[in-house]
Amino acid sequence: MKNKILVTAALPYANGYIHLGHIAGAYLPADLFVRYKRLRDEDIIFICGSDEHGTAIEISALKEKLTPKDIIDRYHNANKAAFEELGISFDIFSRTSNEIHHKTAQDFFMNLYEKGLLYTKSEKQLYSEKDKKFLADRFVEGTCPICGFEEARGDQCESCGSNLSPLELKNPKSKISGDTPIVKESTHFYFPLEKSQKFLEEWIQGKTDWKSNVKNYCEGWFKTGLKDRAITRDLDWGIKLPLEGYEGKVIYVWFEAPIGYISATKELFIGKGEPEKWKDYWQEKDTRLIHFIGKDNIIFHAIVFPAMLEAHGEYVLPENVPANEFLNFEGGKLSKSKGHGVLVKDAVREFNPDVIRYTLGSNLPENKDSELNNDDFKIKNNNELAAILGNFVNRTIVFAKNKFDNLVPERGDADAGVLEEVERLAGVVSENYDEYRFRDAISSTMDIARFANKYFNDSEPWKIIKSDKEKCGSIINNCIQICGSLAIAIAPVMPFTSQKILNVLKQESSILKWENIGKAFVKDKTELGDNEILFPQIEDKPEEKAEAEEVKEAEDNLIDIDYFKKIELRTAVILECEPVPKSKKLLKIIIKVGEKKKQIVAGIAEHYKPEELIGKTIVVVNNLKKSKLMGVESHGMLLAAKKDGKLKLVTPEGEIEDGGDVS
């Protein structure tokens, strides 16, 4: 009997759109693993959903004058669609606002409560008499006691990064009404995490196959000592505490959110008409529970949730928590709250989703932070996917169509060992997937395509067909079988392209089994389907070309003295300045040269802010023919000096009026 595998990916918080950093951190690695295991015909389910409670959602609702339900519906539906467009193949994408989750979380709480594992403690909190409610940390704003920043949150100062509590803030105010809160006592339930430390240390010590970054992170928490954690809050939005006398309290989101994996599994099997089957995945001891997360979630999935599951007593514990580090975008950390990064919903409009998957997969931050640049999609598409994988499939299909009447030629005995090598290479891919080395898995998958191209080149079918068409047919048959094997091997990382290859080979999706790699399953005389270029070349965007032309215009060229005498250099004063829309480099500048005003466009936006330039006297080429940059007319060119990445405008020494001759 096969072991069951239960894979979860971190529940995305439903107060913003998913970006590529989230995908690289948790969802793509999980999807690669799950798709690979499905090809191995393993019993595996993939669980996820939206995390829809907590103060951040309430605050978003207040800011937009909407209900929390409006906020979570917007982002849940948008993120679900984005995941689907990117090919993330959840068995279910649920949500923690569902009734089944509320009931599951309340039952979990009551299990611990009835065992006497929880305790209550009164603590001081800020209370707004105007709002008539206790203020959770993010409902409070005030002056940071560390750096003096006047808009620090009750949990953190975004200026100096200090972790804070609401009571530490100076001049605290309610973010709801602006009311100055008072200090009152409130009673909360606590989970005794400190008592779980010994068990957790011994349990994690036995996880010899866990990634070092995860184990090191846990050991750091153990060294400082685990602390008991409150599991209730005074909030309106959340899962109500199922106890009399505790009205107005909800279960803290950190406690109930991971229980969402359990409730989503229940929902999945209720939908399948097997309402009790969820227990096979959560309560059978041989189940492999694997959490895919980013490193900021390690504390909850490697320490807190296992402690909760162990305390409950009826659930399996995680076999592995293969957390990733952060993906940085063009030098900065991808951040939903700071708006830095590329949203999935925008990326899939611009690029083939398989190109996104391959580019991210090749740059996964598995053991340390990795870097993504906007050009990476174009580079990966043009230099790897098109040049290696797409090239091999295309040349094979075109050759068969042109030389063998659009049919798969008969299989002979030429190069009998070539498919064995493909099978051997696939074994390397398997090892990498099984050990959570997804970057290596993708690289070794492309090694099959590299081998295929070499085989095609070395075999020289274009020559052999002139003297031995039967042998040539056997070679092309080998290449077509390799195309079939590639359709299977790339399916975890590029599922849409895999299907396109199957379509041209006229093969059903049922052929997608890992054991078929290296097998000759495409039958002789099969009529081939319509061919298409799998990875068309990605060209520079128009604005990138325009900026390149601007740079080119500014380059020095050798000229003779007579030509130079034709250039009219004048002093000019800058009257107005603003950025050119959709350009990183261009500024639109209104200048005055003597009695005339004119407009010029200059590529200096990365070195000067518009407000810095107004009033400056500069030197311009005054008799330049008009041109258009990014659709904006330019009637001249300013002079600037650039070296080692630094650019400075050429300006006259001392006081001089605009319109002066420069010679």
C-alpha cells in the first residue's frame, strides 16, 4: 500500500495580490513536487486557501470604507484566478472564512481547553472608550519610543524596524477614530508553548533530512527559549471563541490559520462524497505531511503548529518543512505591503506562464536569497527555452513533416541505446525532486533537451537521408520518442508546454507517467498534429528601445571642425520639468533660451529629480532637428558629463544669462 502524501502551501493572506516572491517562496516548489509525484502515480493531495482573518484585513476594510467580507472576496477570487493562470494545481483552494473552518478551529480549541492545556491570564491593553473596544496592535498608531517616528504601528516601527507593543508607544491614537485610548485589563487564553520545547527539540533533532536553514532557524528560537503565546484577541472580525462569558473574543489568527489545512482537506473530501476520508491523510501515522513555506513562516510550521498537533493528539506531524529564503527583485525584497515586486496577475498578461515558472524555478531561493531581474524572463526564454528545448522539438517535427509526409517514420534499430540515456538522465531529475532540489531538477531536465540536440546534430539526418532513408527514419523516430519523453519530464515545471508537445505528437494525457520516459510510446505512422513555435523570441519593449535610442544619441562621435562649427551651443534656464510617463530615464524639460521657450527630452531621470532642476542654467544644443522620444517631442539636447555611473549637467561657471553663446 502506498504512503499517502499531504502537501500544503502557506495560506496567502487575503489583503493583497499575490506577487512572484510568494510564488518562488512556497507555491511553485510545492507545485513542482506535487506534479512530479502525480507522474509517479503516488497518492498525493495539494491543499491551500486564503487566510482571511486578522487586524490587517479589518484595517483595509476601514480605510476603503468596506466590510472585511468585501476585502477578502476581492483578493481571494483574484489570487485564485492568478494561481490557476500560472498552473498551480491545488486539489482545493479554500478559505478560512468558510463555516467548516470556523467549526474545525473551534473544535481544535475545545480539544485543548477540555484537556486543561490552556490557561488564562489578565493583561493590560489599550482600550478606546469612543470605539468601545480593546485595540489590537495594528489598530494603534503613535510615536516610536526608539527613533521618534510619529506613525509607528502598535506591533512594529516601519522607520527603525523595532518590534513594539501598543503600550510602548508614546501618544497612542486609535486608527479607527483617532481617540486617545486608556489602559484596561483583558483576559486571554494562552497556549503553553514553553512546555513543548523539549519535545520539539528532540523531534527536530531527528529530522536529519531537513534543510539546514530551517533547522538553524528553529535552533535559534530554542536558544532564546520558547514563550507561551496568547491564542485569543479582542476583535470583531474572526472566529468566535466557543465559550460562554468570553463574548467579543476571537481565536488569534496565528492559531487558527494553519488549522485551515485540516478544514480544507475536510471540504475537499466532502465535495468528493467521502466526508470521512480526510482522516486518512491527517490521522494515519504513515501519512507524509509536507509544508511548503517561505522562511518568514518557519516559526509557525516547524515549531508552533507541530506543538499544537502534538497537544491535540489525533494528528500526524510534518515529515518535512522545506522552506525557501526570499526572492529579491532588481535589488529589493519583494514585498506586498511596500508594493515592491511583480504581481502574478500582471506577469501572466505579459509572459507565457511556463516561461514565468521556468524562470522562477531556475532562480528559486532554496538555501539563500536569490535575485530576479526583469530581463531574466527574456533571457531564459530566448537563450534556453527557445534555443534548447523549443529548437529540438521544432527541428524534429519539421523534419518529419517535410521528409516523411507528416508521419512518424518507422522505428528501426539505429542508435538503440539513445532512449536508455534519456531514461538515465530522468533518474537524475527524480533524485533532485525527491530531495527537494528543484533548481537542480529543472537544470537536469534541460540536460535531456541538451542531450537531444547533441544527438540530432551528431546524427546529421539531413545528410543520411540522401543515402539511407530507412536509417534516417529510425533516427527521426528516436528524436520523436525523445520529444515524448520531454513532454513528460518538463510537465512538473512547464505543464502548458508539455500539453502542446503531446498535441503535436497526437498523444493522450494518460501517457504522462514518469515510467514512460525513455520508452518508445509514439507509434509508427502516427500522423503529426499542427506544429507551433513553443517559445517565440521575446523582443525589447518599445520604451526600452526608445531609451536605448536616447542613450545612443548621447554617445560621442568623431567629427571634423567644420561640422562642429555648425553646432549652436547656448546657455538656457530650466523653467519646468516632469517625468515622461512609462519611462525610467526620461524627463520632459521646458527651457528658456534668450527670448524663446522650447521643450527638450533628456535621459537624466535616474540622476536628477525634476524639482532639483528648476531654475538651473545649463548648456544645450540649440539647433538640433526635432525628434520624438516615447512620443514626446524634443527640440534640443542638454549637455552632461558621465563617468563610473555618475552623471552631472554641464553648467557655466559664475552668473550668465540664458541665451549666451558657448564656444
